[in-house]
Amino acid sequence: MPRPSIRLAGITPWIPLSPTDYDAHRSFWRTIYGNNWDDVPALALTSVLQKLKEPDLRTLDIDIRIQSLNNPSSDWEWADFQIPLWVTGAAVLSYAAGNCSDLQSLRIRMTPQAELFTLVEELIRNNPDLHEIVVDVDSALLAQPPKAPTLNITNFFIPGQVRMDLSRFVVRAPSCPIAIPDSTGLFAQFSGTTEIRIVTSKLQVPNKCWHWAMQLFQAAGEVETLQVAASQDGDCTEQVVEHYPSAYLETLWDLTLDLPRISADFLRLINAPELQKIRVRSMYPLHWDRAVHLPVDHFPALSLLKIHGEGPILQRFKMIGVARDSFVSLTPVPDEGANFNGDLVAYLRPGARRGNEDSNASPTHDEGDGAAHDQDAGNEHGASDMDVYGADGSVLVRLPGVHLDGIEDEGTSSTPGTGSSRRRGPRPGYFYKPPHGGVVYFGTRPVPSPLGGRAPWERTRRGRA
């Protein structure tokens, strides 16, 4: 099955570790929805209700978030501002839950509130033909964790109900808990689902998060993109299972695990021959010094890895089971054997794929999540993820706020010194990391690089001088 190029690192930020860390939540949502993530469109109740009355309504895409109110002078002012908006959102969800039963696609952005959660649960439960479910719960920074309402995913489904056409299931609630007291109904829906994302501040399941994730792997045999992120474990009520059978995920190519505890023993249970992108963050130390590394090429198709933690860079490559010399690290450190606290981001060196297979490194543009998911096709920001491979195996690393729109085709550029007004090499706003070493370019200004050497066109220009 063809996969998108590894050119894009994906749209998967780490979950904020604190419900009250505004900068982290802002970065999280901006990565997904872009710079205008905080814009809340006006909700005209009359027109929305009129749309909900349409007999052939199959897609419902609504935004019922509460607009922020900067520096309210009093609690009364805050309440006066919030209550009418909450009433409007509740009216929309209540009418939809009672009158819409043939929806095929549901996308909701909402503010965390217990009454609204109940209506969303009812709406999903009453629409058995849904093939796309996206529920994004806005980060309510004024709600402290004890006051944050809980979204119960178990209530999405009627016991025994199976949705054979559910292809996309996304629930992101980084500021409030998600409860799944009984996963039977949920897992029954995932036999043919290709994209699953569950993001929450606290995953309230009967066992540890990674144990529950292992059960999810067993249920989602055809998943292609899988993200499980939780900053806290719930209160475990079941006895821990010592041994789980391996999960064979034949179609999985993008995996993100952002959990309180992850180990190589856990990753060893995942057999994914097509896995290209893996992101791993564990709240607890990953014990890099222990002999629990994966065997080399445990994930034979891996092209991108992003591992967060404290420990040596070299140990992270060993833990994930990849050969260090087959990957280019975008995390420059003086000594890869020394302790380092932060993200390791690395991509497969073009031509290094096992068996002399062609690397999936293409300079062409991907389709991302598809036209239907344009609003969800954001980009990871920061210079830690790569964007475009050059013909020589180099990589351009995007800077924050720089997008790919309007990039000229590489074949139309010319080498310096040819008399052409077009300059070969990176566009302003990009780092250039040559495959053989060299300088890192930021626009037209060379910056010292730990890789050493010079860029190809710089070497040519000096040779002609």
C-alpha cells in the first residue's frame, strides 16, 4: 500500500504536561489548526438549527467553543459573558442529538463542560453510520484539574453496536480527563479504523495506560495512524497482566506514544513492518543504560524517529533498534554518548534503506490528511522536523512560522556563477543540512554546523574564485 512521503514530520505535538501551561496548550493547538487556532467564529443559532433540519444532512462541522475574555473585572462579568454562549452551544447539540440520526461525518470543537459532554455522547450514540468522529475539547486554562469535567468515551457506543465503516476516530482533550471504564464497545468499532488519536490529560482506564494501549493494538488491526497521549495514568482497578501477546499491525505507518511510562519491552510487542514514523515520550526515565534495546531492524521501514527523554542520544538509537549510521540526526550535540535532556529527531539517510530499497524521501508535496481534513493538516513548528529532501540527500528544516506554500521547484534553480538571477540552494527561512556534512544555511548566511565541511554550491563557488 503506498504511503505519503516522509517529507513531512507530521502534525503530532507532545501533549502539554500541565492543564494551566498556556504556552504549551497554545503551541499544541497552533500545530494542529494553524496560527488562527484561537479564532472562534460567531455562531448564529437560527441558521445552525435550520441546517440541522435538512433531511439529507450527512456532515456536521461545528465550533461551539467559548470565546476568551481577557482580564474580566469580576466573576459576574465572566458569567454574564459565558452563560449565553454555553446556552447556544447546548441548544445546538441538544437539537442535533434528538433530530440527526444519519450523520456520516462529525467534527466538533468545544469547551469542556459536563453538560455539553453528555450531549456529545448522546449525539454520537444516536448516529451509527458515522465514519468520521473528531471531537476537539478546547483547553480551559481557568479550570483546575479537580474541576475539569470528564469525557466518557464508553458512552459513545451502545453495547453490541458495531460501526463497520468507522475510518477516523479522533478525540483530543489535553486539559481534561477521558474515561473509558469499559473498552469493549470502543474496541469493537476499530476493526477497520485507519486513524485513531486519543489525547487527554488523564486516561481513566481500568489498568495502566500502556497496558490499555496494548489492548488497543490488538483491536485495531488495520490502523495506519495511531496516537495515544496521556500525561497521567488513571486509578487502576484491574490486576496487571504480566504478559501480553504481540500485536501485528501490518498497515501501521505512523505511531505516537506519549505516555507516563514506556519501555523497550513494550515496544518489542509491536510488530509493524510498514512503520515509518515513530514518536515516543515517557514521563518516567526510559532507563537508557539497561540492556532492553530492540533488535536491529525491529521496525524495518522506519524513516523518522522522535524520542523525548533524558539520556544519551546513542542509547536512544539502540533502544528503538536502528543503526546509528543509517540515520541523520537533527539534534546536534557535542557528544552523543553524553546525557542529553530533550528531543532526538532523526531521519533515514537517503539510500540507506535495508535491501537497497528506494528511500521514501521524495521532494514532491504530500497530500497530508487529504482535502477533507485540511483544517487538521497543520505543520509541526520549530527547526526539529524536516520538510524537503534535496536531490543530493540534503534536507531543508523549516523554521517556526515558515510554510511550504510558494516554494519554487528545485529544478528551476541554477548554480551560483552561471549568470542567472536565481540562486541555487535554500530559500530564506530555511536551514540547509548537507548529507555529507557542511555548513547549515539560514537563508543566505552560513552558520557553523557540528557536521563540518562546506555545502556543495559553496565549495563550487570558492573553487571558481
